[in-house]
Amino acid sequence: MKLITLITVLTFGAGLYAQPAGYNYDESKVPEYKLPEVLKLATGRTVMSVSQWQEKRRPEVLELFRKHVYGRIPGDVDNSFISVLQEESNQALGGKAIRRQVRLYLKVKGESPYIDLLIYLPKKELLRDGSVPIFTGLNFNGNHTVTLEKQVPVHSKWSRNDPRVGHKDNRANEGSRGVKIERWQPEMLVSQGFGLATAYYGDIDPDFDDGWKNGIHTLFPSSTKLKKDEWGSIASWAWGLSRMMDYFETDEDIDHQRVALTGLSRLGKTALWAGAEDERFAIVISTDSGCGGAALSRRVFGETVKRINTSFPHWFCDNFNQYNDAEHHLPVDQHMLVALIAPRPVYIASAIEDVWADPKGEFVSGLEASPVYELFGKVGTGTAEHPPVDNPIGDYVGYHMRSGDHDANRFDWEQYIRFAKRHFKLN
Ligand code: GTR
């Protein structure tokens, strides 16, 4: 057994889930670091009021993330789309739900690229005031993996090869129907009065480094020759989420002011960035989002900036490469991303065995974002202590580290639903 694996197993006592070797998993080896001050303006002045945050500092921080981390949306991108209802049933999920499948053609009706939305809503007679709050987010493997209902087709687009899901030759198949129900919990959501709207992330940009020759990049000339500060895939996926939000605003069964955005891992990074860019998302939740998500880069714990830029050169803008092995030069750190969600509620979830994503670094981000919530008179994490396993904490910055490893499961969703009910005042 390699030393690093031994450390992981010993420290986290959690079976055989090994993390990549050659990275730091030892808290005592976290370098000393100083975080950029979230409430200090570029002029050096301290932000003292909500209006200074909203009008001066928030735009500064957003701009720093656009320029150095995720990349900005190129100037020739337009947000138009045409939505076409593909299928609907009011007898879904054993008669408890409405299922609606809507295709968002991103430019030309009848042509690729398009986003296929799968929507479940509690049955109309259950709706309180005509529309329902929803959870939304992108999925990794296709809408058919979120349901057993055969009316939801298997997509024919590029798919990640994933032996756990059974996708190979970069194609999805019928065998993976329903394999991600645990990760999305449509029945629990519907029974608790929430809808779910999800789409396959590959509809927006297939997740491989292809020089921007597919997905939405084919629509906009600038996307084929991106500048160093223009979007990578994470910002592209985030843009797709905003188009989904545009659609929610047109669907009268959806309460578009109560949309909770969520995502796992790279799609948790995406949820945070989408929530930063688009303030229409009322709650933002990231599950195990790790490096480039909720975890602080300066802790250099688990996955590093260099490693993520090397393994996934298409996720961030080119400028982010400047910070490989040089996290301390970043003009931001990820607590500032969390702060961009303020004053909207944000929830950060970690898993104890997912040391690659640095649970403690994810917590400290939420903690260090809390002063911005306090500026609004709200409590963030409410504690400076990283809580023990399976102990949810926090007011406007919710947090838990659950048992188990990298995924989203029933426990996570129970916390998200409780958090959303509290903040949407649904109890
Ligand atoms: C890993 C990557 C993580 C995380 C994860 C995922 O390989 O290192 O940052 O994004 O993939 O998205 O599943």
C-alpha cells in the first residue's frame, strides 16, 4: 500500500477509497497562506456598507473571477433560444407528478445544439399558489439516468466513457436508465412540494478538450479562437444554466423566484459560478465541488490548480494556468466565489472520504465568505469550527460533511430540502 493511501485510510478511517498519489492530504503540510480580503476594495479601502459591496466590490470580484479563473462570455454570444414542448404527462412518478420535456433550441429551430430539459413537478392539485419552487442542475450522464420512465429518451450525443454507468465508445445506452436516481431524488422532491428540472451537461458543451469545435461553441465565431480571458467549459455550462433559467421564467408552473441551483463536483463548480454570474438563482448548492469550486486553492490540499488545469485544460480560461504552482499569486480565492452568492443562501456539502476535494477547504471558504453575509445583517456558517461528520450547520451559509465519498445522495438532499424550505419559508 502506498504511503499516501495509508495516510488517507488512517486519517479518514473510511475503507479503501484511495485518492490520487503525489498530492497533499496531510493537514500539517498545508502551507501558510494569506487570503485576499473579500471586503477590501482595489483602492485599499474597506467595504463598510451593502451599497459599497453591491456597487463596487462585488463587480470587482466578479471581474477578477472572469479574467483569471472561469473566463468571460465572449461579446458575440447571444442568449436567444426557442423552446419546444416535446412531451408531457400528468401521470408521472406513479401519478404524483407532471413530467414535462422541453427542448431549448439555442439558435435555429430544429437544429443542434439544443438543451433537453426534463422537468418533474408535483401534480397541479398539490400546488399551493399556482407555481412551485424547483431544484435545478446539470447531470453528467443524460436525463434518462435520472428516471426509470421510458418516455425519457436516451440521448445520442457524446458521452463520457464510464464503466460505473456502462457508457462506452462515447455513447449512452438504455442500460444506464435510472442509475442516477439516488443522486437526484425526484420522488423525494416531488413529495416535499418541489419540482426538479435537469439537463445533460453535454448538451451545452461536450466535456473534452477539442479546441471548441462542438456544443455551443459552434454557434459563436469568437468561440473558435478564444482569448485568454474568455470562457472555458465551466463558464459555458453556467451560461446554459442561465438559458434554463430564462425558460423557467416563461413556464407558469415554475416559481422562478424560488429556484435552487445545485451540482456535483465539476457541476458543483459550475453551479457556484452560474450563481455568481446570474443572481436570479435564489439558492446555490454545491456538492463536493473541490478545487475550482468551494475549496480554497491556497491550501494546496488534494487537487491543485496545476493538476486541474493539466487534467482538464478546457474547464477554465487560459489565464488560470498562470497560477499553476503559484496559488498565492491568485488575486482571488474561492471564499470570494462563495461571497458572490451573498445575500442569497448558499450551501456547501463535503464528504469525509472525498479528501481530493478538501472538505476542510470547502468549509473554510464558506466561513471566510460569511463577513459578506454579515454586512447584510445575516449569519453565514455561524461557527468557525469545521463540524463533525453528518452534522449540518449554518444559517445563510449551510455546510455539512457527510459520511461516505464523492457523490450526492439521500442525506445530502434531505439537508438541501430542509435548507430550501427554511429560506423559501415553506414550512
Ligand atoms: C475529478 C476532478 C475533480 C472533479 C471530478 C468530477 O477528476 O479532479 O475536480 O471535478 O473529477 O467532476 O467528477
